[in-house]
Amino acid sequence: MKETVTIPKKEYARLKKCEETEKDLLVSLVKGLEDIQHGRIKPWKGATG
């Protein structure tokens, strides 16, 4: 049996927006890691001290 929860429409919209943002950040992170793995980025001077 599935459980259901009733929430206000405004709260639902906020949660959906957060979910989309999380997905976008995850996709961006994966693409960045792939770029690093394939040597498509150069280290910047500030990162190495």
C-alpha cells in the first residue's frame, strides 16, 4: 500500500525547484569530472599555492 502526503502547492513547487537544481548540479559535476579525466582543463595558479 502506498502512503500519500498532502502538502501545499507552494511547498510542492519549492521542492520541485530544489530537485531540478540538484539534478543540474549533478550533471555539471559529472561533466567537470569527465573533463578532468580526459585532460580538457588546465590547472590554475591559485589552486596549487
